[in-house]
Amino acid sequence: MSSRPESPVLRASGASVQAGAVPLVQDRDNTDQSRPRAGAGTRLPTRRRWVMLSLLLIATIINYVDRVNISIAAPFMAKDLGLDKVQMGLVFSAFAWTYAFALVPAGFIADRFGSRVTYGASLVSWSAVTVCQGLVGSFASLFGLRLAIGAMEAPAFPANSRAVTVWFPARERGLASSIYVCGQYLGTALFTGALLWLATTYDWRHVFYSTGIVGIVFGVFWLYVYRDPLNCKKVSPEELAYIEDGGGLVRSSQERTRFNWRQITELFRYRQVWAICIGKFANTSVLYFFLTWFPTYLIEERHLTMVKVGIFAVLPFIGATVGILLAGIVSDLLIRRGVSLSFARKLPLVVGSALGMSIVLVNFTDSNVLCIAVLTVAFFAQGIASASWAAVSEVAPKELIGLTGGITSLAANIGGIVTPIVIGWILHETGKFSAAFWFIGAVAMIGCLSYSLLLGRLHRIVLQAR
């Protein structure tokens, strides 16, 4: 284990912090009694965990803007570079190819080096490549750069999951996870109009220049500001005690895990991991329609003008933002009212996946208004089911938070590979989106069955000693 600086807890108590298992919410018998305690009614001198969460939210917004900026530029880029639907499907999916398969090593990197270094390096590197996308002149160069961005963004969500698990007690973790996850919708909702304006007023290349430069600047800021709890000089001993007494893995933030392949095989012994993987795959398939083909659908099949696309394309993302925040608030509220953690975390996953099947209803209306309403409800449901990140935080072994997040994200983003390609092939063969919506609805049903029948009781996995 690497050396660590003196923490505020140590300064307050004069005791050394021993690395080891952190008690769960229900088990406080082994809590360090020399540490200042902070119950639910105690006033906390600091709220530093919310500052760190705001950094996660901004980083996630930038992360997803750099994923979806290509969907904004796509109609202009395809015409300029002479790309057909199959090629665009491959370009849309290229990100997910490397992103998915880099997630397991990225999760290990997050566990090994911590969220600060891992996320900062990831931010700066993917943003630099985003700028380079504005220089492409062919399918090959564009495809290659999308592959590179996928690999470089891979550490982001494992680092997010790790940061929330070490900074937040269990009673707040659902909302905290929902807040950073909603960044994947807020970016598109807030900046679609601005990016469309850049693409039409200047050209599609400026979309990549602007978003990439913003990411580089914020990456440097992240490295300057973010710290794990025991390395943060601005967090009070009372806040640290409140986090740890509530099940936050404060001490584990200082542990540096060594990777071996047995850890992966060990995780897959648990049905919880399998169920979350399948459910995340299904939910991400819905997400990737909106991140890739959605603007093309509005322009080419619904024949909306650019102005209407800029307005209508935002509404489903607002719906998804409301969905993920509602899921986190309700889940945490149920826990505070004495409902079991397992039920509280599973409820939004089952409800969101079931409601996500409603996306097939767009095939039964010619009204653009009803179409957007249906898609808004479907994406609202996808947002609810995205509360699966809170479930990952609850089941991940304390020493493998990043790796567990990486494995479940790998499964999720296989959906990001499959969905754009399948939709591109459907369009190439039929010229219509109707079969694509039936495909997405069927996958959502699989996710609902996985969460409701396979997941079982949620509890933190304790790995067997080797």
C-alpha cells in the first residue's frame, strides 16, 4: 500500500487510520470510537462531498458531449466526406468498440491510481483527440479517431463510481450517482442548439474544435481541485465521520489494489454481476439510439427542419434527466424510511426497463408531436433504469470498485457497438426506422427480465481470500 498524507480524521483524533474493511450501514460495531461521530442530526462544518460531485457532473457532461457531438455533425459530415449509411453506422459504433473493451483495464487503473489522476489524464487525452476530429478528410481517419476516443474515455465511469462510493454514505449514494449520470443527458439538452448553430453557421469541424478545447481546460482544472477524502484538506473530520459511519468507503480510497485475472472470474461467480451486466446492455441500447441515430431520424424520416430538430431533440434528453434524478431521490427516500436497500435500488431498474419498451409506439403514429412525446417517455424510462450505477456501488467489493464498474460498463457498451450497426444495416436494407424501434423494444424487455428475475438481493460482495 502506498504512503498517504495525514488526514483530517488523524489530525482530529491523533490516531492512525488502519486500512481494512469499512463497516456497512447496518454494522457499526467495529467503527473507530476515537473518531468524531456525526449522526443524522449533527451539523457538518463542511459539505465537501457535494463539491466533488459537482466536478463529476461537469466531467460527465463533457464526456457525453464529446460522444454525441458526432451525431450533431453527422448530416453535414456525411455529405462533405461522402459517407453512406453503413459507413456512418460503423463510425457511430467505433467509439463503443474500444470503449467497451478498455473498460476492464480502465477499472483496474481507477482502483490502482485513484480517481484524480485517472480521470484527469483521461479528460485531457480524449479532448485532444476530439479536436483532431475536426481535421479529418476520410472515413478511415474519422473511424480511427473515434476508436481512440473510445479507449481514452473508458476510465471515466469507473472513476465516477469509485469517487461516489468513497465520498458518499449509502443513504445519499443513489442521488449522488443520479446527479453525475444525468450529465450524460444534460450535455445534449443544453448544447445541441449551440452545436447545431456552429455546424450551420461555420461548418461541422468547429463542433469538434470547440468541445475538445473545453475538455482540455477542464481536465487541467480537475487535476488541480479533485482529491479523495483522506487527501482533501478542506473536508472536516465530522464530514469524514458522517461519510464513513454511513457506509462510505473512505479508508478504501487509499488502498491500491494489484490486479490479477482471478478477480474477474471471482466477480462472475455472483448472479448480481451477471444481472447488472445484462440489464446495462439493454438500457445502453436505448441510450445509443438517442446518442447516434436520433437527429438523423428526425431529419430524414420525420422531415423536421434544423430549427425544429434543435428544439425537439432536446425534449427526450430533458425527460431522461428528470428520470435519473427521480430514480435517485425515490431510491434514497425509501432507504431513509426503512425500506430495504435491495428493494430501493432494484425498483427503478425494473420500472425503467419495463417502461422503456414503450419506444415501439412511435411506429403507430404519423404525428411528430406524438412521436416526440413517445420518445421522451422512452428516454425518461431509460434515465430511470440508469440508476444501475447506484446498484453497482452497493454490490462492488470494496477493493474492486473500479473494476466492477468497468466490467458492468463493458457489458453495457457492447450495446453501444451492436445498436448503431444494427440500425445502420436496417436502414440500408429497408430505408425505414420501424424495425429499429422493434429491436430496441425487444432488448428493453430482456433488461426488465434480468433485473426482475435474475438480480436477486443486492448486497456488497466479499471476495474469498486467496
